[in-house]
Amino acid sequence: MAVLLPAIVPVAFIVFIGFITGRTLSLDRLTLSRLSLYVLMPALIASSLYGITLSASNAAKIVVGFFLSSAVLYGVVYSLCRLFKTDPLLQKTLIATAIFANTGNMGLPFITFALGESGLERAIVYLVSSSIFLTAVGPTLLKAEGIQSGLQTTLRLPVFWAMLAGLILQILAITLPLRLGDGLDLLGSAAIPVALVTLGMQLAKTHFYLDRIVILSAGLRLLLAPAIALIIGIAIGLQGQNLQVLVLQGAMPTAVNTFIWVTEFGGDADLAARAIVLSTILSALTLPTLLWLLLLFN
């Protein structure tokens, strides 16, 4: 619990500020969501990729593990939705809340406290992979209008081009002049707080309650996702911290930005908000337990 609290308390505090804001001020949540999606998130992704240092061999293993785990998780959730003939809107929301994990503002602090700097380096690799996945695949999954339509939407998003720009700058080791890198960092640092405030504002207008759907959503993210990551990691030969990071990042609660994407591209925003809150609260139990098991048997 001592490891997890430094990651959860700041998140809860900012969400609470957003909640109070939503109750006391008449702000447009859609405007804030679009500011985050079209301005702040691109800056965050570009600055993260620009400044990262990758260890090629370990990075490749983690990237492969992430994409295989995500593909299997998507297949399982999609099959369950088809089996039980869920409503298309609910299906998109369940897929989004199950696949998109909070690997940044929760995953990085948690793994840093749990595994140290070497774990953090691997966690950043996972974060970059998930950012690429979310940017390239997110609109396609949520709009559900076919691959061509989804790709067209993706190519219109600034986050996609920010991802490419960050990768090019990092690979070519280009140094931005006039401290433009600092400006990019400053702009990107606002992405997570604005997303959390927006979530809090949505919760202020959301009647939070437990039902089978939100419990199922949290279960898919906190239990099924890390189980799949563990199986995939062992199958491709991951060991030590490579395996630990793959599983721990896979076990993070639903990403705050999932709410932003569902709001913009389709899905049940209220369910997404409730799933984020419930999975984050329950992760206070699941993450320390999973960490203890990984350290015990690995």
C-alpha cells in the first residue's frame, strides 16, 4: 500500500478538484476534452518520445509482449460481446475500458516505487507502445466504421503526427533549438491534469452506481488483462523485470484518457467514467497483490 499511495493520491486529488469544478462552475466539458485530445495529448506524446532512451533488446521484447497481449485481450472481449449480443455502444465502451490502461500517470509512478529506475525504463517503453497503439487503433475501434474510415480519422488526428515527429526526433537525435523541447514538455505536462479535471467534471454530472456492467468492465481490466499478459510474457520467454513490467502495466486501471476518446469518437461516457473510478479504486487491492506474487515467484 505504501508503494501504491503516492501514485493514487495525486490522481484522486486532481479528480476531486475537477468534481468540485463541475459542481460549482459552468464549464464546457466537450471543449476541455477536445483541448486535451487535439493539443495537449500530442504535445505529451511528442515530448515523451523525443526524450526517451531505449534499450533495443529489452524494448523489442516488451513491445512484442504488449501488442500480442492487446490483440488477445481485444479478441477475448470482442468474442464475449458477440456471444452475449451486447449493444454496439456498450461493446465499444467495454473494449475501450478493457484495452486502454493507465500506464502513464499511474503505471510509471507505481513501477518506479516498486522496481526502481530499471523498471521505470521498461515501463516507459510500454507506455510508448500503448501510446502508439491508442493513437493508431483507438479511433478505428471506437468509430466502428471499418478500417479505412478509422485510418482516415487517425491520419487527421494531431496525436498521430506528433507520434511520428517524436520518433523521428529521437531516432535522428535532433536537438530542438531555442529550448523548444522545454516548451513541448511544458505543454505536454498539462495533458494529464486537464484529462483528470475533465473526468472529475464528468463525474460531477454522473450518477455513480455499481451494476454488473461496470463490475465486468473493471474485472476485464484488472484481472483478465494481466492474466493474458502473464501467459503471453511466459510464452515469448520474458523473464525478470521484463515480465514484471509487462504484467504490472497490463494490470493498471482503465486509462483516464479513455473517457476523452469515448467522448470524442463514440461510446458510453458515463460507463467509461464509472469504470475508470471503480478500476482505480480496486487497483489499490489488485496491484499490491499482483506485485507480491510476481516478486515471490519470479
